[in-house]
Amino acid sequence: MPTSSKADRTAAYWAFEDSLGYLARLVFRSFSMLREAKTREHGVSAGHWPFLRQLWREDGVSQHELSRRLVMQDATTAVALRGLEKEGLIHRRVNRRDRRETLVYLTPHARALAGTLLPVTREVQAAATRGLSPEEVERLRGLLFRIVANLAEEEFSSRC
């Protein structure tokens, strides 16, 4: 059976053109796959990326705080951190002030990777926004922030 062409695969995506959620999922997956293609050789998967990005901003935060900042379940965070530990990118220590808390630290190797891997985000974003003006990119960013805020508000009100 012949493989489908790129045009055929792209056309299949548009079957859900009326679903913003589906389009957002496609954008997310495309960003993740392209970024991972560039970071995998350094032992960094798509699932590890948000944790490293957050830890590059602030190292030594609690496992629970990482979950909160990344809007992830604690169990999901625990699994991801095990993978990061196995790759030699983080280590965890019990907080001396509060023994119930586990703090997460980057290894020197992971800290050094920031200079190599953070530019990948700019490369992927440049590829994604090719052909868009700076004004269009800012407008898109603003619209996405509004959508996120609307959905967060809905989620909050549904819990109350």
C-alpha cells in the first residue's frame, strides 16, 4: 500500500477545523515533536522539557511547587522527575526545614544544557511563525492568553 503524501496527511488534519481544541493540540504536538527532534540527542524528551524550563528559571523548588507551576498532577510530576533523574539531569533532596517536602535541583550537566537547548525554543517558534508579521505573532499570543484565561476561569467556576 503506498504511503500518503504530506498534502494528504495535512488535509486530514482539517477534518476538525471547527475545533479550536483540536487545532491547539496539533500545534502543541508539532512544537513538541520538532523540539524533541533537536533535544533528544541530549537526553531531553518532550515530557522532560517543561520541567527543565521551569528549573532553569528557578532551581531548588519543591516537587509539589513544580506540579503547581506546570499545572500538572503530583503523580505525573513524580514520574517525569524519575525520568529526569535517570538521565542524570536532576537530583532530589529532602528539605531540611520541612522533611515532608522534596526539593528538586538541576545537575551541573543539566545547568550547562540550558545554553545549548534554550535556543531551540526560538528556532521552533521561528519555524512556526514563518510568514507572520511581528504584529500577527503578538496578536496571536494575546489571543491565546485570553483563551487560557477564559478556560482557567471556567475550570475554577466549575469547581466551586
